[in-house]
Amino acid sequence: MWMLKLEIKPTSGLTFRRMPSSILHISTYPFLPPTTMSGFLRRLKLLGAGHFPETAIKDPDYYALPPQLCPLGAYPKARGYCVHTTKRQGMKAFNHSTFSRIVGYKRKQEENYQLHTWEYLFVEKLIGYVVSEDEELLSQLKTVKNFGCKIGKEGYAFVDRICGPTQLALERTRAEPDTLLPGTELVGIPCEAFSLYRYAWEGKPSPDTPLEHPEPSSIKGFIPFVAGEVQGEIELDYYTDGTVYLPRPFVDELRKGAEGD
């Protein structure tokens, strides 16, 4: 297994939406989720090649890294981060798009306001990981250094540093995980649990297809699962280089969709 380690620096407060169906309370994950990280890195590759993918509210196209690459998310490594809660005025209609237009036309949509409770993650940097068995494909991500764009529901960030690809060995040991753990490994262990999602793929793109190829990803939906953050050491199978410890069960959980499960 090979790993890229990325240092992602925000340029503003971040919101990685935890509850997609929530309208009044917009809560955030205290980390960059794997699926959001995948879309962020793929869009950086597209931007670097001069492609500007469209966005849509209804039936959007998905742009993500291919299933041969497995982003594990990015996490605050210092205790200096915080989640700030504030109030924001917004629209009641979910499909309201007038405020998002670059060119302002005569407004036809009714502007019916409501008050949101909104959470922002403030953090100096996030340390993220992408793993793959394909070293050459993983190396294509090294060109996103110093590139940035919008990330998540709210906020902007850029990739400040990239280390690797680094080869990892599979080892059974006791260590503090550098990522989340899936719910199957958390029975009886104190943790903070989160509902996460992984991609459901319709097929695997060829590893010879460049990451900056402008075609949308063949994603048919999302599959929910539970993961949690633990404090302290836990005995597990890890992919490791002796300094970074990536739990194999978390990697396996995220790769299920790529295997057609």
C-alpha cells in the first residue's frame, strides 16, 4: 500500500455538513470527510488543467477521485481548533438559487427568509491521507500543491504540502489511529461517533485515465456507515511507515463501494 500525506490550509471558516436533510441547523464535522476530500482533490486536478465543472442543485454530476484512490479524510492535529456556532439568515426554499447567480436578472423567486443556526470549523491546518495500491496513479495528485478552491458546504482551502508516495507495511500493533475507525471496531470503546458516507460506484474507470479528465465520475449514490474518533492507543491492523498509523478496517470500509459491495 502507498500513501500521500497532505497538509491542507483553510483560508476561512469551514462547514462540512453533517446532516444533509437539516434546514434550520447546519452542523459541521470537526474534520474533512473522505468523500468531501475526494471531490476537493479531483476538482483541483480539473482546475489545474483548465476545466471548470458545472454545479447544479437538481441531478448534479459528481466529480471524485477514481475508486483506485482511497482518501481517508483530513484531521486537525493540534488542539487549537474550535467549532463556532452563530446565526445566519437564509432562504426557506431549498431550491432557491437567485443569490448564487453571477449575473443578476430580475428576481422571479419569492424571497422567504428564515434564521439558521450555523456551525464553522476554525483550524490552522488539516492533515489528510490518500492511499492506493497504484503508486503511479497516486503520484498524479502531487501536482495539486499550492492549488485551492471552495471546499465543503462553506469555506476555502489550499494544499500547502504533499509528502510521498510513501510505502506502508501492514502490521498488527498498538497505536493511536491517525484517522477514524469504523463502527465495527468501536464496540465497548469510548468514542465520538459520526454518520459518514462512502460512494456506490457503477464501474471502475481505467487506471490509465488521467485524473484531470473532465468526465463526471460514475457514482450512483452514497452508502451510510458509522465511524468514530478515539483518544489513545488501540490494538489493530494498521498500514504504517512507523510514524503514521492508518487503521486497515477504516480503509476496508471506504473501499467497499469501489468493490461493488
